[in-house]
Amino acid sequence: MNKIQQFLLRHNIPETDIIYILREDKKTAIHTLDGRITTTYTPLKTVLAGMNADAFLNINKGIALAVSQIQQVENGIYTMRDGRVFKGRVRTPMQHRHNQQIIASDSPASSIPAEARTMLQRFSILDKMPVAFCIIELVFDQRGRGIDFIFRYCNQEMAVLESTPIDQLLNRSFYEVFENGDKKWLVTYADVALNGTSRIIRSYSPEIDSQLTIYCFQPMEGFCACALINTELHPQEL
């Protein structure tokens, strides 16, 4: 075990939890998924040399990004899954394509359907909308009955409503996140996803212990879009 691995172990930092490593205030700052920032005087280049070389991209002087946490790269601009944006050094088109291939092959998004990735792109404009919004993909059994759904897009307000970070919702089954979740709305969601109907649900949600009004429509076959309002907090919006 090298000195960098010992440092990570001592500070309880799994390498897979690192989002990016930045040179800040003459220190190397390691940012992790749990919001911690751990600093060291060890140069960034030395820190990277002691870790999995394939797991990080050194995109610019003093900036190294975890490949698995890069959501998009376009024209040298790297957008992370937590919303932070970094500018990479000037590269040739071939170098940019190489980096994009690395990201695509390592990213968790590469294992999800193309339609689901499309949802992230189409609805990203709603990231900061002050109303909880999500896109769910229905899961059906052999008889065509809805038995579960997977979050394919969630905006920031959705994470607030569910008291669950976006990265713990996205691309995960509802009943994986909420093991005792109520299944009463599955029929409605399935109707919208399959038949393109628009529905309004007004009911109690035991997951958040609140009354909800949910406006549902079909953004694409097999998917249901939901705008959710906590009617106890916003009764005037009904």
C-alpha cells in the first residue's frame, strides 16, 4: 500500500467516492460524494500517481475529475453529476473524442437505455424549477402489469421533496429506494406510460408523510412524467 492509499484509508476516503481533486489555496483538495473536502500539501500529480490512473482525468492544471462522475463533456467543458462545471485545457478534436470515449465507457449512464439518457438531456432545463419534477420508466411483468418504476430524471426540488439526494434516486427502482413504498399509484402511472393519457393524482404519500397532488403526462412511450406538489405546504397552488 503506497502513501496516498494510506492517506485515503486514514481519512476514510474510498477512491470510488471521490468526485474531483482540485488544487486550492496551495493545497490539494479531495472532494467526495458525502460533501467532505479533505486537504493535503501533497501535489495533485503525486496524489493521482498513487491512485487508479484510469479512474481520473487530469483535464487542466490543478483539476482532476473522477471519470464516473462526469455527466457530459462538450467543447472542453466538463459537467459533473453534482452540477459543477469545469473547463479543460485546449485540446485537439481527436483528444476530445478520446476523452468522451473514456467517459462513455466508464460512466454508469452507459449501462442505461438511450431513451433514459435522452430524458436527462431533454428535461435538464427543469433542474432548478421550484416544483418537484421527475420522469419515471415503468417496469412491467410478463402479463403487462406495472410492478415497479425507475427514476430516469429528477430535478433538485424532487430531491428536496423526497429528502433523498438525486444520485440516490436516479436510475434506481422506487421500491429499492423506498422499500415499503405504496404501490397504489402504479396503475395510474402505467396507464399514462402506455396509453399517453394525462392524469392527476391527489392522495397521501406515506413515504414523505404528506398529501400530494401529482400531474402526470407521457413524455415518451413507456415513461411517465410527474410534477408533484405538497398540498400541505402549497394549498394555494391547487
